Amino acid sequence: MVEELAQADDAVAACVDAPAWPLPEHDLIAALDAAHRLQHRLAAVTLTLIREIDGRGTARAQGASNTAVWLRERLRLTVPAARRLIDLATALDTGNPGIRQALADGHLTLDQARVITDTVDTVQATAGTQAADKAVSLLTGWAAQFDPTHLRKLGTRILDHVAPDIADAAAHAALHAQARRAARDQHLTLSEQTDGRLRLTGTLDAETAGLFRAAIDPLTAPSGPDDTRSPGQRRHDALADVCRLALRTSELPDSGGDPAQIVVTTSYDGLTRQLGAGTLDTGLSLAPDTVRRLACDATILPAVLGATGQVLDVGRQRRLITGPLRRALILRDRGCAFPGCDRPPRWCHAHHIRHWADGGDTSLDNAVLLCGHHHRHLHHSDWTVHLAGDGHPEFVPPAWLDPEQLPRRNHYHRRT
């Protein structure tokens, strides 16, 4: 298979370098159709490979918490996109060979295959295998004429065609299936932009959407006739107000032993001279005036950093060492330090590099920040961790994964 894919890659490379402008119009359209069909035939191969990787447990064996996270690191996908591929690969492998074959033949797009799979699963559950097979035949035929959105609309009444005697009774079951799909697809993605802002994207289920609207709608009204903010800007500010209100309560869970809070790092000289920008514990940057405003009602802790960003000393707000040490770890590691992991500090444990039972002390030089999965993985695998010369953690993979055992670092939490 690897050799065949390499040959296909060479053929595609030749097409990429070939100019399209000399083609007559009918050849140009034919080439577009062929490229589109090839794209989805390759998608069928990709799904087969993903299904095998997921079934073997390759992701966990290589240190990832699950296959979706492994695919994000390997293929540079978002986790929601990776999960959708895994779900579709599983569905096509376990009960929909007709849909898989139509995709492999280039007769379906990935989105069409998802729609048909969802619909056929509902038919299977309500009307049995024979009706489901009829539904596959009808829907794959309709896919030649209709896009995924229209195809899903047609699928809502598919039982009228394949099992008219139970169509009305099954409409109720379809609503439950729709709710299950909503639960499967719900997600919220936080994407850091290069200028320090954060982009929110996601899909909320009906209940969460209702809660969200109920929380922000009362805060989105214009503050007066001079309010020139757009509706989108007012929703942005309403979300910030809701978060501030939540942080003022005592209902949020602790974060590594500290109350839920935001942590801003800046220089003392920059703060006093009103020139210093700040950095949140998530790695995002804040303007100097914002830092000074937050400092008005904040607890200020002294911290001394070396030229490479190594934490040399951290002031202490209370007698227990856990608070200051954790803040120092967050300042240094910015999140789970294991290579490829993007878990934020609030989800992480402090791990002793030299175990406490072996005489390791509780100090910054003997600690690393790890999420729950990678904390367990490090204890039960052949991975090792140490601090490099610049004071930042490096992880050495086992020999079976990397014979050269080259140290690896996490690049998701880099400051630049």
C-alpha cells in the first residue's frame, strides 16, 4: 500500500506542476471532476488507515491520550475534525459497507457519507436491516444530485420510501437520533491568534445554547444612546461580564489547590512605568494599561526570572509551598509539558521528576507540569523526563518508539 500511495503522490505532484491554462474548457471541467473524485477515493483509504490505527491502540502506545489527539499532532488536524473522521471510519467499518464502497468509488463526499451514515443508523434502529439497505441504495443514488444539507433533509422522511408502515412512529425516534448527533457534535474550540487574541468556535446543543443566551442576552443591550458597539462587540463584552461574575463566586472548583483565578506575569519596572505588557498563564498577552487595571485589585507576587525565562525565585502568598510552587510551574511550563499536549495549566498535576519515594524533593528543579493522562503515562511507560540546561523540561522517548531517543519538547506553550 505504501508503494502504491507513493506512486499516486508522484502522479498528483505532476498534475500540480502542470499548467491548467492550456486546457480546453471540457478538459478543464473533466480534470476538476477527476480531482474531486480522487480526493474522496483517497479519503476512503484514509478512513481505513485511521480505523486500523484506532483499533490497534497506536495512539496510547505512543503516549497520546486518545487517537483524536494523536491525529491532531500527526496530521495537524483540529481535535473535533479528527473525532469526526474516527467516528465515520468506525461507522463505515462496522455496518455500512455500501456507503464505504460508494465513497471508495468516488461517488460520495465525506460530508455526504456522514449524512447517509447518520440516516441509515436511524433506519436500522427503527425498521431493521432490510429497510436500512434500501435507504443506503436510495441515498447514495440521491447523492449524485443533492448536497449534504439537502440530503439530510431528504433523509428525515426516508422511511416514507423504505418502510411507510412505520414512518410516523419512527419520526419520534428520529428526534432522539438528532439529539444523539447533537451530543456527539457539541464542542468548543479555543484558538490562540498571533496577536494574543482568542478565537472561539464551536457547536452548542440546544440546552447549552439556551443557557448561554439566557446568561448573555440581558447583558447585550446597548448601555445608552451613545453606545456605538456593534451587536457582536456587545456579546463579546457580555461574555466577559459573565466570566467575571463566575470568578467572583466560590462555586468554581480549585485549580491545583488555588482558587479559580487569572495569573498575569509582567516586570516590576514595566508596571510602575506604565510601559510593561503582561502575559496570562495561558500564554496570551495583555496591553500595559490592561495590566495596570488588573493590578489595582490583585495580589502581586514577586518573581525573578533568568534571561532564558527560567524561574529563579517566586514570592509566597501563604505558608504552604504548594501555591507558590504551582505558580512557578505554570510560569515555566505554561501547561502540560509532554510533547504534543495542549492541556492548559488548570488541567494539570505537578509531577516529581525524581519520585518523592526515592528521595526527590518538592522544588521547581524537581517538578514538571503534566495533565492527568500524561502523568499516568509517565509513571507506567518507558518515557523519561529531565530539565535541560535552560531549565525547561525535555522528554526522552523509549527506544522502541525512537531508536535514537532524541529529547522532545512541547511546542504548544511556547512564548513566541
